[in-house]
Amino acid sequence: MFIRALCLLLLALNIGAGLWLYFAPPASRAPSGPTDAGVPKLVLLSETERGAAAPIAEMASPPETPADLRRDVCASIGPFATQADVRTALNALAPLVSRVQYREVQVNELRGSWVYLPAPPNREQALEMARQLSNKGVHDYYVVTAGDQSNTISLGVFRDAVNAEKRRSEISALGFKPEVTQRSDNVPEYFIDYAQNGTQAPDWRAHLPAGTDLHQGPIDCF
């Protein structure tokens, strides 16, 4: 009897708790804020279009007028040997001038003088000429095996033209007919162009590493 009454009591309590949860009003929730303090609220693009237009940011300095542009003086500094040198100079000059840019120029640089015996008609004759050189005590030569200069007998490349001419004379004295030609390659050089409003040019040498062999010349403004 006691157990039956206890079961009925527990059943009544469960029914009462269920009815209270079902009919109880929902608890109000406070709106959640940003995850971290100071983080601005996320605003959708559509919301900004419906709202007031955002204010236009002010420029750090007013743009140059046509009159200002007419007073610009432009010059070029260089040549710089590497792009790293250019970056260093750009960082130093940018705060001193109105506008600055860099450009790359390909120049033909002399690499030395090449002394050689012109190629004979075929490989066999080239090898025979090489044996004649060896028999006369000349061992520092090279028979070109491929390319446009195939079968040419190279006798050396000299940076100093005087040494190249001396080599040519030595081989000529042995009864051969060597020739000398200049060898050159295209190499890049870099220049920095700047524009300065007014006639006072910046003291760019004071802002660049000492010992750099640079020159300045006038150019048309860009």
C-alpha cells in the first residue's frame, strides 16, 4: 500500500513539473556582444548601402595642381648595380621628393678581348692545327666543339687589351694568324627618377651609403 502511494506521488510530481515547463514564459536573453572588448560590430554591405554614406577620408596632403606640376624639376640618379641598392635608395628618397620611380636599362658591357685562330673548314683540320700549336710549345688552347664558333681554336680571353695584344703577337711569331675580337654582354643597370616641386634639389647623397659612384642628370618630368 505504501509503495503504491509513493508511485502515485512521484507520478503526480512529474506531471506537475512537465506542465510547469510547458506553460512557463520563455526567459529573456540579453544580446550577445563582441567576442573581445573593443572589436567593432560586423556590418553587412547591404546595411551600409541603406544607411548614410561613409565620410570620405581626407588625403594626407592635397594633390598637386597644374601650376605645381609646371614647377616640378625632374632628375635621374644612377646607375645602381643591383635591385637591392635601388630599394635602399628608394626608401631614403621617397620622403624627400614629390614623386619617385625606378627603371631598368640594358647596357652592353665589355667583358674582355678574345684571342683565337679562325675555324678551318672541318674538324680534322682544326685538330691538326691544334697539334701544330702543341708541337711548338703552346698548350693553353681550346678547340671549340659546338655552336657558332665550332672548330675555332681559342687562345684565351683577356680583360686587359694590352695582354690580349701580347698573346696575339706571341702566336703570330710561331707562324699562325690569330685574331682578336671584343667580347661583351648585355647587363642591367638601374636608375631612380624623381620629381621635386620647386628648384631646390634634395641632398640625396647625404641619405645614401657613402662611396656609391652615382651621378645625377636632368630628365623630362614624368
